[in-house]
Amino acid sequence: MNNSVSRTPKAVLVTLLLSMSMFFASCGKSNTKLEIPGVDGPNVELLQDDVIISMNFENLQLEGGLRYAIPKYPNSYISMEPDLFSDGMLMKISVSLDDVFDGRLGQLDPMTLPGGRALPGVSEGSLPAVAFSIEKFKNMAFYLGPKVFGVWVPLNKLNAPGAILTARFNSGDRRIGNISLVGEDQNGENAGFLLMLDLSSYAKRKLKRIAKKY
């Protein structure tokens, strides 16, 4: 049995199963009315127990592929490689639901956006998070709350100081979260975008599998 499953009380699993009414069953093309300069995507799909977030950076190039482990997420990773159909770079973020539902991640220190601004759409302004840097991307971050999972992707200057624009993020005709485009802070730094996904859209399949073991 998976260790993260064995640490989850049965009563909590039953409660979650009863409360999770939405399920992202068929992965249509992700879409939003918010365009991110220089980025095609992101797109989100569910493959078995992994949430895959992919995007093409039109103005970044790589000679070969790279893969990075994500701190605190032992079954998750980020890969980057030259895009087959353009001159850009394809990034894929594979997030394991085993990691997301491991209660230890909720014990991480709360974080705001890089630079100190509040997280859009989060009443407390912060969530437990892990921050890390990889080649070409400084200060990426993963956020985890009771109902949401978020990923922060830094970008070069957007020439939109102080601006934060948020829009619904859909898969087909179903809303699965929000996406926010964040301009530079007062120091002219920390531009990027924040994708916040509704965990309940992904939880039901995972929880059904867990429930079968009891």
C-alpha cells in the first residue's frame, strides 16, 4: 500500500469522497481568455494519477532535454526540451496526486507570490509552498491548500508594473481553476503567471481508488 494512503484516516477519506462532487473526467483542451506573452498554454490534463501541465515558451531555446526533481514532491518532476513543432521550448510539469494528498506538504511554511504580494484569489494571501529555481527559471513555486494546487512560473519583464490580471481557466467547457498574469513589483522584478487548479476536479478518481482498498 502507498505510504501516503496508509497515513490518511479512513474517516477522512470517506468525508472527502462525499464532499468531492466534481471530477475532471475527460481532458479537453485547456483554455482561458487571458493571453500570456510569449507562452502557448498552459494546458492541463490528467493521466492516471498525474496532473500534467504543459506550455511552450516561444522565445526560449534549448539544445537538449532536461529533467528536474521537484523538492518535497518525490514522485513529481519538471522536464524541458526543444519543441518539435516550433523554435521554442516545451515545458512539462508532472505532479503526482500521491504527492499532493500526502499530508506533509500542508505543513510547509506559507508563502506569498515571490516578492511579497498576496496570492490572487486566496483570502489569506498565502499558502503552504515550496520554492525552487531551475535553468532559465528563477523562483518557481508550488502552492498547496485544502482545495487548490498552484504553480508559479516566472517570466521576463511584462512591462506591466503592479498589474495583476486574473481569469477563469477551463478544460473544454468546465472550469478547473484560475490563471493570473502578474506584472513587475515595485522593484521591477517578479513578473510571471500563477495557475491555480481546483483540487476537487482531480480528487474523485484518486479517492475512489483509495476507497477500494478498505
